[in-house]
Amino acid sequence: MRFHLAFALVSMAALLVDPIAAMSQDMLRSVDLDSPEMTTSEMTRAEVDALLKAVPQGDRRTVELEGKRLSHLDLSGLDFSGGNLHLVKLNRTNLKAARFDRAVLNQAWLIDADLTGASLVKASLLGTQMQRAKLGGADLSSARITADLSGASLIGAKLAGADLSADMRNQSMGLMRGVLKSADLRNADLSGANLARADLEFAQLQNANLANCNLSKADLAGADLSGANLAGADFTETDLASTLLPSAAALAEARNLDKARNLNLARRPN
């Protein structure tokens, strides 16, 4: 009952404001994640597969799964490219090697989902809940992401050209931005990504490729940047309190490091 009331209030708000901003990134406090709504599926893998295969190749934009409950299923290897998965529930779902290229996953639920090796190229992940998701080796190149990826594993993931910057148009519902608190981004490729105002507090970025990243006003407090490639990365007003920095040679290739916040509180390599 508590979940349905909370969901109804969110739905009513969506009629009054931009639908992407309607679900703030802290709404977990009002949702029962153990409820049947969040832990069960209304379809089988065979039914999902049949629905996807019924759509003509090259026209997957018509795949409609909006709001469907698909949690705890094995949907590994399926192709959802171009589909509408707005508000879909995929909590703890096996999505290994699945394809979501250009798919709309706005406000979807993928808590503890396994997306190892999945492809989400140019996907839309606005207000998406992805805490502790497994995205090792996944491809999120050029995706638009204001998702909550706190505690997620993105080891070796590709986020080249991805946009995780804050959506400054919808601040009335809270700052919508990429949240990667305590996320594991070791060896990830974030080259050319827009991380302006993104939350990377305590993120593991060892040996990550941050070349030409926009890190302006991002929160990197407590993050580990040891071995990271910072060539051309913009640190204007980036919070570096307690951040473990890479070598002096790597720092020399960054831009506007002198304009970073709390640089004096950053940790230097031994």
C-alpha cells in the first residue's frame, strides 16, 4: 500500500512537471523495494523474446515495455535496441550481453541488475535507479546518463563521449546528474565524457581514461585517480578534497587544475 501511494504521488507530479524530473534520485526512501511490484515479473523470458522478435529488424523503436515488471528474470543476450523501457522494473535481472542501444530507460529500475558486457550505446538513462548494478565491460558510449549508479561496478566499461552532466533545467525536483558514488571505474574509458557537476565521490578511477573529460564542478572528493589519464581533462572548480591524485606527469597534462577546489587537501602519490 505504501508503494502504491508513493507511486501515485510521483505519477501525479509527472503531469505537472517534466516527466524525467518527476522522480528525484532520493525517492528510494519512499519505495518498498521488497514489494511484489519491485521484485516480480509479469512476463516470462519466452514472452519477452517473442515480443522483441515480432518487431521488424531495424524498427525496434516500436518495442513497448513501458512500466513492465521484469525483475529477477534471465533476459541475457536479448536485443532491446531502440525500445521504450520507461519506468520498467529490472531489479536483479540478468541482462548480461543484452543490447539497449538507443533505448529509452528513463526512470527505470535496475537495482542490482547484471549488465556485464551489455551494450547501451546512445541509450537514455535519465533518473534511472542503478545502484550496485554490474556493468563490467559494458558499452555506454555517447549515452545520456543522470542515473544513480552508486556502488555500481563499471570495471573496463566504455563511457566515451557519454553525458553525465547535471540537467540544469529541472532543479526544482533536485539536481539531476550522474551519480557514481563509490562506483568502481577502474580501467574504464571516459574519454571525452561530460562529467560536469557529476558526483564521483569516493569513486575508484585507477587507470581510467579521463582524457578530454569535462570535470568542471564535479565532486571527486575521496576518489582514487592513481594511474588515470588526465590529458586535456578540465578541472575547473572540481572538488578534490582527499582525492588521491596520479603522478605529477599526469597532472601536468590536465587543464585548469589550478582552478580546482580543495586542491590543497588532495592526496599526492608516494
